[in-house]
Amino acid sequence: MAYKFNITRGNAILNFSEEFCQSRCQLIESESFAKVLEKYIKHIKRTDTTVYEYLHAIQDDDVDLLKDLRDVFKLLLVMSVEEVCAMRSQMKAYFKDCDMFIALVEDVYLYWRRLQRYAIVFNETKRAGYQNVQFADAQTEFEELVLEVYRSIQSAVGKKDKVLRQITAGVNAGLAVTHMRPFLPYEYRNLDEIPFIESVVIHPPFIAYSKRNKRDGVFPEIKTNPIEDKKFDADSWLCYPAKVGDLLCFVYFNTKFMAQGVTLCNLFDLADETEYRNRKPDLIYVYGYEDGEMNQAFYQDESNDMIVALLSASDDFDYFGYMKKMCLTLHNVQKINHRELPVHGAMVKMTLRNGETKNIVVMGDSGAGKSETIEQIKVLGEAYITDLKTIYDDMGLLSLGDKGKVKTSGTEIGAFVRLDDLDAGYSFKELDRSVFMNPDKVNARIVIPITDYKDVVAKHDVDLFLYANNYDEEGEALSFFETPDEALKVFRAGNRMAKGTTTEYGLVGSYFANPFGPVQRREQTEPILQDYFKRMFKQGVKVGQLRTRLGIKGNEHQGPKDAAMAILKYVTGEETLKELPVEE
């Protein structure tokens, strides 16, 4: 990454290896500050703000305006307004209306804070700008420096704040990256120079905005390799080596879509260099390739035993769902190839006070009420549960253990959770670790880490395997099927009342409620599906239906609550649930 600083699609990327400011004057004189100020002037000119009208009346040439403002800001770090005007008489015009100048200072600061800000440092021996400062400490120092510059200039122009807010004024996230030649087949040599992410530092609250807030359709399979012969500028790309379940996925993302790439750290465990240095990945995903097309397909590279995909750079694909679900599609197709069954659902390991353990899988498509029901179990089951561990929140896997026993494991360490249907009773205790996605929009989401990787990939027994029915108003909240064929009619149909989490609305269905692999490989999946259901019934797994009623108007909160109560009553044998005594 040759540049010191870059602004693209609302992302400000600072290369600390090339430029790291350690004083107020260095910051004002830096190339980074000049580029921010230049972008700011273009922005206020385009929107024709009152601040621009004021500045334009003083200096009508934008290049000279940029130079003047940098000089004024630098002088205000050490002088008062009166001293600046005495030394540089040509600067007096800028302070003719001090209120407007204060508004300018505030506006520049807010423009900076509205950008998505990222710091990058290369883990190499020769560093021009970064010196010997530890990366996390450097980000803290940079934040303090930005606040100090802002407050010094405010004070110099006569604005004294009585209340100081220690907000995130530096970067939202920092990435330590390295140049490492990956162990890739010859056909993928075009990816060799792209740096790998080694570690990530997030500064909460991390709030990301994307052009879209919903995902549309399924990812088709194609017969030609979408990555082969493509050209990549290494300065514009990063690789996040993700552990998707027990598979290794190299996720290459365009830095124009930094928020989607950085958010991966809350969803998929970041692989250590020792885990991929001399290992070919199982999956490759290229996100945000600028080809002017609308490509969003995957390909099975049989000769290299890999599943690969490419997604074009487009506002229509600027949503984290396109990042997450393609990774899961690649994982699922590879698992189907090995006769394992991907499950679109959530699984919890519940330890009761009597010492019993129950492993519960709730399956269903997006918006079926899986996560909402699990969160209600946490709230309502405190009197009975000593430990409730979420093993996976969205995508799991059924595989065979010893003697052909059905086991389950997960794919993600985090959850991509919708905020719309959550109420204050839901026990998200670590929101400060979350990445917030479009929090003021419909289908607002958070991405939150919830499970240790070792628990995700462990092979767990299955006690209850339930279909999340969000569309039937009538019927018991929890009921069980008598035969595999009876169960498969419901599970195979994959019906749900679409909640607007994708572009679908109304009662819709998808094969096995999983459009991320099984739909594309239906013929290949069907015999696996039948085999696993027969095994579960034979092993005594309780296979049933859980009516969450989440898709029925007026039941968005009560439906998951009733479903959670039904599960708790079943596993405890209690007809009436008790509550813990209120703390005094």
C-alpha cells in the first residue's frame, strides 16, 4: 500500500506505516489532513452551504482557500485570533464573523467524524511513519491528537466547552496486515500480492452504513472460474483469512467496502498465519471487483478441490448480507460434496440446574424467529438454567460421528442479528462489542461475537431438532412429528412468512429453508437429507415444529416468548414456570 492516506466511498484509510503524526503541527501539515480538507471543501461547494458562501466571498479559488485554511489552523494552535490577524493581515477576513469561523471548525470536525475511518499498519521491519509505537497505542495516541487539535483551535477562537465528550475522534478500526505469499494454485497467482490481515482493533461504538439494508435472491452456480485472469491492484485489496466452520476461506475485499470486510472479525474467527501459511484454502471469495457487471456467482474448482466466488462492486451489493451469505454458501456446497448436511438455523447447549444437558437446534430461513426465541429462553429460563451457550446462530451442520450418530457443529463465532424485533428484555449484555449496521433503517442489524471457535467446531449431540414456523397462528407452540416422512414435508418445504429481511414479502418457501447451498444442489442434497432424518428418528432425537408466529402481525414479541416457554416447559417437565426471586 504505497499511499499515506486515501478517501474512497466515505472511507478514510490512513497508512500508519507511511505517515504517523506525533504532534499537532505534524497533523495540520500532513498529507492526510490536506486531503480531508480538500474533500471537505468539495463537499460544501457541491451542497452550497452557508459556510462555503462565507469562505467563497473571502477566497474564490478553492486551491488558495485550502492553503489559507491550513495556515490559519496551524497558527491557531499557538496563537490567539488577535495575534494571527496582527501577524497575517490578509487573514483578518476569515474572522470578520467569528461565529461563522467557529461553525467552520465544527463542520470540518463533523465531516471527519462522518467518514468511516481506518488505520492500517504493515508488520514489516522497515517503517517510515509508524516508528516503534505499538499499534493499539498508536491508535489511542492518534485519537487524543485529533481531539487536542480540535479543542485547541476551538479555544483559540473563543469557544470554551464546559462539557467534554471523549468520543471516537480517531479511527473506527485498525488493521495490522502483512505481505505474505499465499499457498495458492497457479490459476490464482493474480491474488498473490494482496496483503493479509493479521489482527484487528475495533473502537466501539462501530457504526457502519451501507447503500443497501437487505439482500436479494440466491447465488447461482456457474461453469467457468470467475477469478481466473482477473487483474488486482494490491493497494486496493485486503485478504481476511476466515475460519468458516472447520474450512479455511480467503476473503479478498475491495477497500472501498472496508466496513463489510472489517465486520468479518465479529462473525468468522480470524485464522492465524500458522493455520494458512503453507495451506491451500478450501474456499476463495472476491468481494467488490470493479468490472461494471452484476456478477454474484460461485464455481466449483474440481481440479483444486476448492469452491470460489466473485461479487461485483455495486451499490446493490453494498450490504453485509452479501459478504456473510456467500461465505456460507461456499462452505455449504463444499460440505454437501462430503455428504454433510448444512442447516440454516440456530443451536443452543442448555445446562439445567439438575445437571441435565439439552442440545436444541431450531431451523428456519431468515426472519423465522430462531434468534428471538433463543434470546427469550435466556430471559425466561433463569430459574432453571445454569448455563446456556449458543453454539451457532444462523448456519450449522449435521455430520456423522462414531457409529453413524448424527452430530451438529457451527460455522460462525458471531451473530448477524436484526434489531427490529428485539425488545428491552432480551439479554444482549455486550453491545459495546457489536458492529452496528444502518441502525436508523428498517432491518437494522448488529454483528456481535457470541461463541468461542472451539465450541463452534466441536461435534455436539442433538436432542431436539425443531422447525421454526413463523406463519401458523393456530396450533401448539411446540409439537413433534411421528415419522421422518411427516417431518420432511415441513422441513423440505421451508416455508416462512417473509419479514422484509430480504426483498421477499408474504408466505414464501425455499428447499430445506436453506437457499445457501441446498437450493443450488437440491438433487445432491435430497438423499443426504433423507438419510440424516431417518438416523435422527432412529437415534431418538425429538424432531418437531416450533411455532414462533414472528411473521404474524401483533405477535412479533409474544410469539417467540410463547415458543421459548414451550421449550422450557418440555425440557424441565414443569407446567408453570417459576421465576428467580428479585434481587434486593
